[in-house]
Amino acid sequence: MLQITDLHATVADKPILKGLSLQINAGEVHAIMGPNGAGKSTTGYVLGGRPGYEVTGGSVTFNGQDLLELEPHERAAAGLFLGFQYPVEIPGVSFVQFLREAANAQRKGRGEEPLSGGEFLKLAREKAGLLKMDMDMLKRPVNVGFSGGEKKRAEMVQMGILDPKLAILDETDSGLDIDALRVVGDGINTIMRKPDKAVLLITHYQRLLDTVTPDFVHVLAGGRIVRTGGPELALQLEEEGYEAVAA
Ligand code: ADP
Ligand code: MG
Ligand code: MG
């Protein structure tokens, strides 16, 4: 599904990714762990096509397509979802409006007709129900006054509606209490643990991996993958630290 080969990228002319290679197949959950400043978020931003993150070498294919050739909205239409640590607040726009626009932008990118209001509400209700989110919450302005857990539940509903092939979640577990962490873990399992989907979890800590068991754990250090293992590698990192394990 995703093939990253010898990826090099710079931020503000500073080389950050220095030969990152990674293959993710459908049905797999991968975790990238690593010390602060290793280039974890940079990896997510490069895959999402964020301006300012310049690819200077290597290639990325997504379901056979050259991902790096695509605009960010085209990547979303192709089935890529990016979740980030700090959800934005959008006063004056309800979550329902926001989600409907996101869903229809994705459909437009695929050459599909937009959903009618009724069709969209049916879809939103189904996904909200699946994730145990109260529809009334979705009528409120995007993330304004939401608790950490509510923001995450809303993000999971968004992911459910967009129904991506590949979800890349960068430190989506950071700063969450146990209940919110469970929401995220259950959400990922409910929406993304399917044979035709894949997940890339970028995380500093292993606790989310107690709920979402990864098939592969990678250690990113110095802009490249320095070690790959199974779920036990995350536990070992937690116990022994990055220096001991990644050196
Ligand atoms: P991680 O997510 O693993 O903590 P990042 O990918 O955020 O690491 O950052 C990797 C490196 O890139 C760090 O040294 C960071 O200071 C640098 N960096 C990230 N964003 C910028 C930026 N916008 N301008 C300059 N340097 C940046
Ligand atoms: Mg960081
Ligand atoms: Mg980061």
C-alpha cells in the first residue's frame, strides 16, 4: 500500500530525513517511535504534503501512485488521512458542516457527486454511533470548548466518515487521559483494523500500543529507521530507553 524508499527531506534547508525506507501492506498496523527531534512529525508532514517540507531524494508510492506528485487534497481523495496532535478549533463552523465539506471535497476529488444533507446525516449518525459520540456534540463549533477526549472522539468520527485506506496518526495519544486514550484506541481498531486498510502510528510512548497492537514497530533516529521489530520492541524501548535500543 505504501512504499517509502530512501526518502530524504529538508525543513528550512536543514536535512531531517536521511534515507528513510518503510513498506506498509494492507491489513497492517505500523508504529514509528523515536526520540524527540528524530523526524517523526516530519515524516507525517512529508507524506501529507505540507508546504515547507521539501523532498530532496527517494520515492513514495501509495497504491502504485507516486504520492509525492499529488497535492494534499489529492492525497486525501486517494485515501490518505492525517491526524495530528493539536486539533484546530474553528469558531462559527459546526462539526457537522465541517465534516460534510470534508466528505464532499474528498468525493469531488474522486469525481463523485456530493452527498445530500440527508445522506450525509445518515452517514454521520452511523459513524458517531459506532464511536459512541453524541450527535449533539457534532452540532457545536469545531473543537471549541471540547475536552481532550471529545476532540479525539470527534477526530475518530471524522476518520470514520472519510473512511481512509491509510491513516497516519502523529502523537494523537499525546496528553490524553486513560479514557480518551481508550477512545482513540477503540476508534482506530473499529475503523481501521480491516484487511484493506493500514495504519501508521507515530508515537513517543508505547501506551496506545496496549490497545492498538502493532504488527511492526520501527525506531526512527537521525532521520532513518534504525531498527524494526514486533510489539515487544515498544515495551523494550519503554523500559530501556531509545539510546540503549537504537544505538
Ligand atoms: P519529532 O516529531 O521526531 O520530534 P520533528 O520531525 O518534529 O521530530 O523534527 C525533526 C527536526 O526538524 C528537529 O530538529 C526540529 O527542530 C526540526 N524542525 C522541524 N520543523 C522545523 C521547522 N519548521 N523549521 C526548522 N526546523 C524544524
Ligand atoms: Mg517532537
Ligand atoms: Mg513530533
